Amino acid sequence: MSVQVLVPAAMEPVSLAEAKVFLQLDSSHDDALVTDLIRAATEAVEQTTGRALIARTLRQTLKVWPNKGIIELVTRPLISIAQIQSIDAMGDATLVDPGDYYVDVNRARVIALPAFPRPAFMHPAEEIQIDFVAGYGVDTSFIPASFRMSILLIVRDLYEHRGETGGALPLRAQAMLAPFTDVRL
């Protein structure tokens, strides 16, 4: 299974101005660095939680039929399914009728109904592509405060310890993200 970004988020969940206030920076000398740190912190938060903070369109590709026909989307929260395509051995795409599947928005999954076309997955070209929109919303007002504060804490930690290698997320950020992190057994 792979996931690719089709339409990226329109903005970062924390602005440069917010980060500079948090870091107590008055000059613009480190603006490029702080912007990069915001991106890195956002990636860390999103990877840790499996959540998209700002809405974006993604494509999840399956090469194996899922157990019981339940397709778990790897990025949440799910806003909507844009389309699902079944790709055959010749590479031809067939759009799956929305009536052939059920979308469970709350659990970020698609449940294939009996009419859903099931590829044999006998050829490397065969796959199912699910295009979907995930995120809390199109701007920062929808993002839980714990995520935004975690990003700021990570930015501060990265800024203060730049040049150092290794290290985990700051403990306060880990604590704030813990309720949103899935436990895998």
C-alpha cells in the first residue's frame, strides 16, 4: 500500500509569525530556518499521529485485496472520498460506482459492498486507487490546539538544538500528541 499527495495543503498549521512570537524572535534573519522548522515539526506531528492537519487530497493505492473488503485509510480525519478506481492488468482504469461501497467517515475507512469490482491482483499493474480528502479543515481554525502547540514546542526544540543529531520529540509535545496516537499491537 502506498499514499501520495495529489493536492497539498494550502498552508502550514502554524504561521511564521506565530512561531517567531513563540520563539521570541524580533528580526527576520532566521525566517527561512524557522519556516523549514515549521515544516519539519508539522511532518513529525502528522507522521506520529497519522493525521493530516490541513485538508489535502491523497491517493492510497492497494495491491492486495483487504481483509473482509474493509479498506482502512492511513491518513485521518477523513473528509470525503473523491473517487475510487480499479486498475486492470492492462493499466486501464474503471471508476467504481459510489453505490458499490460504503464510506465510514468516523473510522476513515471504505467498506466494499458485494457489487464492488474485486481485482484478481494476479498482475503487477492491478491495483485499487482511492482518492480522498483528509484533514481537519482548510485553515488553522479547525485544528485542535494540542497539535498547534506541539508543533510550536517541536520548532522551539529544533531551533534551540540545531546542529545536534538524534533526539526524540520534546516530552511535552509527546504528551499532547499521545491521545491522538494509535497504539499498534
